[in-house]
Amino acid sequence: MAQELTDPFLNAAPRTAKELGRIEGAVQPTTDFTAPERFETNPGGAATTRARTDADAFSQSSANISFERELDFKVGNGLFKKLWVSSPSSTLASDGLGPLYNARSCQRCHLKDGRGHVPEGPGDDAVSMFLRISVPGSDTEPMSKIEAFLLSVGDEGRQTRPDPVYGGQLQDFGVAGQVAEYKLGVDWEDVPVALAGGETVTLRKPTWRADDLGHGPLAPGAMLSPRVAPQMIGLGLLEAIPAEDILAHADPEDADGDGISGKPQIVWSFEHDRPLLGRFGYKAGAPTVREQSAAAFNGDIGISTPIFTNPWGDCTEAEADCRAAPHGDGDARGTEIDAEGLDLVTFYSRNLAVPERRDVGGAQVLRGKQVFYEAECTACHVPKFVTSRLKDQPEQSFQLIWPYTDLLLHDMGEGLADNRPEGRANGQEWRTAPLWGIGMVQQVSPNASFLHDGRARSLLEAVLWHGGEAQAARDRVVALSPDDRAALTRYLESL
């Protein structure tokens, strides 16, 4: 399958044999935990930005960006923060919101370019998270392009379809005259976990609900999956990792017998009209930053783009009032955000910089790093890659980066399961989350929490939810001494 998953959108130069040798040496995992590795302080390579101590830590541009391209970054930032309004409006450059939506701007979900949070109480709207929804497909329905491709290479994929009334995600807001689709509800259950050394951590287990449904009941068999908005840093660097280097870590049949069987997500690129490696989203459902941005505009804000051109966003044929409502795509722009605007937002998103590491040589951090490696967390959270040589993306070109992810799908066990297939991912599989910047998440957004649905209030809680392929690593953490667990947490906080 590897030959079908080249990256034509990257315009990457071929790597020479000499470069491949250098790369292989650079990305080898360390066995020396007495001192930091060379360049470890700069997880984003030359694009790494200075670590700030305020809430703007995730909002800085690539450190190696030129002055001219910095101007494009700032214009893209303006579009990222822009509040869209409903049509018709005298503000012709900003109309087209909804008619159903989850937020009025990208910034409303990714506050300060950081993570969202779960609702804290009855008065806290779920602006930075929502529920995805799908229903089982049937053998009588025509296959999508990606399903047909997967079948052609011997993979049945997962046939699911949007809910016939509510579409692919639930929107909790509507413009004037439109009924919101639902209200997010959740019940919490305490789950105590005993740790070696006499410590106990209480996890919180959520049961998510779609309350106050605006258009009748969900379809039979509807599957819901909560999603908290993730932090935005390093996206362009993740996009620039050669597909072949990601695929080299895949072991879907666990041929080496280590219990880790990561597999690549394969998605249909609507922009390039071909299958590509999925990289972005909790189940790696988007292949590029541009396509992910366009999907968020359309699904979250109800804004049409050159890739997803429906001016009514995620509204279905059953939501006739939504489709018949005024839209903002009738002027010279063509779509509610045009290609130039989408490109600027994409450029901004690609160049949100990863902050430098802190206290990288501290004794407790180095001990925590050793614990991280010995617990075999690096089997999925792969520390290092070298990006492609990119003619038109100098900020991301040929950088040694430290994202701590393999960008592959892994079975994380029943505890984290959403029981909702997506592409090649089954209901227990998730893409390995990048860990760079994770220690600054709550500095940027104090209410932020971790994992796909924000259930984990701390990094240790996030580790303790790991199951499936990560069960053995999780159990090693449980068995650690309190000092070593504290060192592991301190190491993660330094990333």
C-alpha cells in the first residue's frame, strides 16, 4: 500500500543515500540518560520558538520564518480569529455563519491556539467540544471512494454513514430562526486506581449524551464520539514527515510480537482526489492541514470552502429549513471563504510553532525520560523524525523534530473506546497523540484537560486510562515507586 500513499502536496525533494544514512543515525532512540541529547531542547527544529510563561505560548510563529512570510502568518491569524456572522449581512466578507454551527470562529474552539475543555457546569456551553455521529452502513449502499480503494487492496475498511437527519456531527448553536441540534450532556463516575507506594488516583469516567435533540430522535444504531479541540502547534511539521517514515513504524499484524500493532489510517483526499495517509484528528481522519482546516470551517462553523462547497455546512436534506436559509456564497468570493483565505489560514496553522523544552537537563527530568523509555512508551510515542526537503515550505524543510508520535492507529482498550469506527479505525483505535508542548497545555488554557474527550485532568490520569496495546506500559507506571512516577510526570511536563 505504501506506493499509493506518496505525498504529492509536499513537493518534496528525493532523499539521497547519504541523507538517509544521516537521518537513520539522528532518529535512533537514545540509551544514555545522563545528559540531554543533542538538539533535544528544540523539538520543532529550527522552527522552535522561545518558551513563554504566559497564555500566548502556543500562538507564536515558526522561529525561522522570513519577514515577508510573517505578514502572511499574521493575516492568517486574523482570519483564524475572525467572528463570522449570519446572512444576509452588510459585512459581506464575514457572512455565511451556520446556519447550524459549533462556534463562530476557529479561535473560539482553539482558544489561544490551545486545547478546549469539557463543560464545567450547567452554564458552561460546550464551545470547544462536540459529538461526532454516524450510523452503520449497509451492504446495499454504494461504497465511497475510500471504501472501494481499501477493498481493492484487501482491507474492508469500516462502512459507516452520517446520521440521516443530524449529519456527521452535532451542532449546538443555530442562527436566528434555526433550532440547534442538541445540547451536550455528560454524567461522571469516579474510578479509583491504586498505585504502588500507597497512592490512589481517582479517574473520572464520562457517559456522554445528546440532550434536547432539535429534530427528533437519532437514527437506530447511532454512534456518538466526543471530541475536544486539540492544541494547534507543530501541524506543518507533522505534515512534512515523509509518509514512508511513518509507514516504517506500522506493524498491523504485530509481526515482531511486541504487542504493539500500529496501522496507518488511509483516507480519501477530496482536495487531491486520491487516497492519502491520514495524519490529523483523533482518528487521523484528515490527510493535510489544508483539508483539515476546510473540514473544520464547513463542519464547525458552517462556512463553505473550495474543498467542501456546501454553504449550509453539515445540514442534511432532512434539515430543509437550514438548507433553505440565506447563505454567504453569492458574491465574487465564490465560497464563503475563498481559496486565498483558506490558504492563509492553512499557512497560519502550519506555522504555529512548538515551544522549546524547559529544564531539559534537570536530574528529575532525565530520570523521568529514562522511565518513559523503560516503560516502552516510545513504542507508540516515537520521539524523533526528520522532515522532507520542501521547496515551498522552508520553515518545515529538513528539520529534526521531536513530536513523540508515530501518527498511527492503536487499540487503546475498552476504557477509552468510543465504539465508533472511522475509516480503518475501529471503535477502540486512536491515533497516537503528539506530546510536544503537552506540559504547557494548562498554562495556555487553565481549564484544559487531556485525551480525546477531556476526561483526564492531569497527565498521570491520561496515562492511567491507557489500555489495549498500551496496557503493559500503563501497568509499569502503576508499579513504579512514587519518586519515579513523579519523575515521569516531570519529564512529560518538560516536553
